[in-house]
Amino acid sequence: MKEFTHLDEKGRVRMVDVGDKQITRRRAVASSTISMQAQTFAKVASNQSRKGNVIETARIAGIMAAKQTHLLIPMCHPIQIRHVQIDFYPYAAACSFRIEALVQADDSTGVEMEAMTAACVAALTVYDMCKSHDRAMTISEVCLLEKYGGKSGHFIRNSTSPDKSGS
């Protein structure tokens, strides 16, 4: 089993020194799911929320969150993000949206935390905009789907989740 890199030899928390690491292309994709009542799902999916376009607001929030991750997660390094993409996949049968966040950078450390933060904050934004109608919404299944770049190489999650087409 690999050692935790954020702990020194005495077990103290530390920020990993990435100064000697090579700058490479980094890419991560993460997802989250937000489930809601059928009536709430219909309003969001048809852009009928009285608060405005829920999906586009959540997309902007996810992008902003990716760019601020180093301010939220104590041991994250500020990185030069060059692209963030947030996509929403509606699943009418489950009254849910799967949110995917893709983050890319050319840097000496990965972008996994930025992608997961973006997916979470996008889901939280949907919750915030819809909570007056549906406080029982659930955010779940936050995970890293794919990671590319750096010395640890390429990671792809083996998943049995539904395909992006919603079928």
C-alpha cells in the first residue's frame, strides 16, 4: 500500500513539495448526482424554475469552484487551470441529474480535487436554487471517473453507472 503523501515521517500534516515535479498535461473527470422529486426535476429540466436557469447557474458555479479549490482544500496547490467543462445528464426515470466536471491544466500536480470540487459545487448550486421547492434532494455518488497525467499515469474508474444518453 502506498504511503499518504500529506504526512511527514512523524505523522504531521504537510503540503507536498511539487517543485521538482515535471510540468505535464493533467486532466481529470469527476461526477456527482443530485436526485429530487419528480415535480422539481420537471421544473429544472424544462427551465421553469422561478429563480432562473438552474443548470446554467450551476455550470458557472462549478467552473468558479474549480478555480478556487486551493482556497477550500487546505493541502491543494494553486494551479494554472486552462479548461473546465461542466455537463449535466438528466435521468427522468430516476428524477436525477448526473453532473460531470472535466478540468485540464499544464502543471506539476493533478487536477482531481478541482474536478471533484466542481462536480460537488454544481450539485450544491442546484440544491440551493431548488430548496424552497424540494428540501429532500440528495447529492450522492461523488467520485473521480478518470485522471490523466503525472507519474501515477492514467486512471479510469470501472463503473456500472448508466450511460450518458439517459437510456
